[in-house]
Amino acid sequence: MRIRIIGTAWPFRGGLAAYNERLAKEFLSMGHQVEVETFTLQYPSLLFPGKSQLATWEKPAGLSITPTINSVNPFNWIRQGIRIRKQADDLILFKYWIPFMSPCFSTLARIIRSNRKSRVICIADNIIPHEKRPGDALLTRIFMKSIDGMVAMSSGVAADAEKFRNNLPLRLSPHPLFDDFGEPLPREKALERLGLDPSFRYLLFFGFIRDYKGLDWLLKAFSDQRLREFPVKLIVAGEFYTDSKPYLDMVGKPELSGRVVLRTDFIPNEEVNLYFCAADLVVQPYKHATQSGVTQISYYFSKPMLVTDVGGLSEMIPHNRAGYVVPPEPPAIADAMVDFFRNERKGEFEANLATEKKKYLWSNMVNAILEVFNETTRLK
């Protein structure tokens, strides 16, 4: 098949880019032809909360990635849509995560589909965004009407999609393993490269820091007197995409003094394995969520996880097998962390992770996409 992936990829950085690039590699390994088209402009600088949108590393080897799409220029959408329509690819894939992209993606999709050959399928991170804005529902409805099918990465996303279009060919397939962030390292080697004291155990909060991800809850939980019984520190690794002051004020309180390691610049791809291999437990104390790529990095590195029972996170982590699923509140988060260290649960959880991670192969995601493609072909 001739497949074209439209969305975030190098020279842009972040989980969306890593996902699209890894998906392209999987299709290539199966013998398909794959082109990736990314943005010339993804977000206007005024709308981007971080320091930079661009990667500091070289283009991934073996991939055809071309920057062609301007997310805010309708003339670009029309021009590129007409060009891609003429290519008459078998399959067009969009990774949808935010309604801001709806005007661009829906215009492209409608123009491309008019060739009556290309099938347009969306891989949905979110249908209803975590941080809601006026007009989200309208923009999402417009996009949903422009596609032929969808693969949702959690049951909550699938349910949201059906609210907008209940006759859409749809499959559920969880986020696959993120297995392209380097090889596992011995804990001592990772700690040495990070300049961290090996006499401590480490919790890890990883990824862009947004309010909905619950870092404030984690800091409150980590203040629990019981956790001071153990030689444990918390690593916060990721760039602030929100006001940092409230969080830094919490870290500066006496009960957390010297117990939190802040690495709040963007973590480049080549350093991701260091943080996960240094950690004993990865904590995702989200206030609301659908799914998370952090979970799939944790699975790859066989790291136990603590997640709150929101969105699709509980679908990914069997409680007391691969980690903990707890109520979304600081006391419950603290209780689980205490149990982990007090009862030495690390080895038990890591052994179970070896079995659980087999559910999240990239071939499963590709098979789900192809099932939707085949269904859309029959419907046509």
C-alpha cells in the first residue's frame, strides 16, 4: 500500500512526533510505501507554551519526512490538499489530538478524499481535549465528518467519538510501546550519567508539565510524613507548559527540602532512557486523562507505574500487578507510594510487566488501522 502520514514529525519534537515516526517505521517494516508530511508551522509562537517546538537531533534515518503543512494558512491547506489528492495514495493517516488542528486537517481530508480512492483514517489521542476551550465541540464535529474511519487509543476516546458520529468505522487499540528511546541501562549507570546519588531510590514524574497532569497532587502526596522514613527522592523531568511558580513554591517548602530533583528543561530523546532506568516507580497523578505515552515508555523499560483512576489510564495498568491504580487524590497517591517502598514491591511488579507489555505491540496498532481501512473500502 501507499501510505501517507500527515502530522507532527521531525524537525518538531515531542511524543506526537515520536509516535508518527515509529508508526511509519512499522509500516515500512511490513513492506508498505510510507511518506510523512509534517508542518512548516505547527503552532504560532504566541500559542505555544514551551520554549521551543524544534528537535535538537538529526532527522530519523530511513524515513521520508517533508515539511509541507501550515496549520493556520487556508491557502496552504487547499494547495497541499490538491497535490496530495493527485498522488492517490491508498491510505491517509492523521493523528488527532486537539481541535485547533480541525480546520487544517478537515480541509485537507475533504480535498484528498474527493479522488474517491484515498481512505482517510484518524488515530485519536483525544476527541474532547484535556484543557477545554470555546468552540472545541464544533471544531471536533467538523473534523469527525471529514474522515472515513478511526482508531481510538482508549475506550473513553472511542465513546467520545461515537457522540459525534456513531456510524463511523472504529477500532480500539491502546497506545503501543515507545521502544525507540534508547536501550535499557543498569540503574547505577543511569544514575551516574544523571549525576544522582545511588544511595537513594527514585520516583519519576516525566513529561511536559501541565496543570491537568497533577504534579501538585504528587508534591502534596510526597510531603507525607511516612515517605520520609525511606531514602527516596522524586525526579520531576519535563518542561513547564504552565506557570511554574506554584509548583516551585511547593518544592521550596521545608517538608520537601532536598527531596525533589528538578530537571525542567525539555528532555531530549537520547536522555529519556536515563530517567526511566534510574527510576523505581513512575507516577502519573493525572486529574483527567485519556491515555499517555509515558505509560508506554514505562512498559518498554519495565518500570512499575502508579496512575490515578481517570480516563483510560486504569485500562493500561492492572492494579497490584503492573503497579497501582488509585483514586485521584493526594492521600491515595501517598498510600500507594508508601506500600511500594515498605513492602518492596518493585521486583514483583517488574516480573509481571514482562507479560503485560506483550499486549502493546506496534503490530496490534497497524492491524487495527488495516481493519478500519478494509471496512471503509467495503463501505465504499
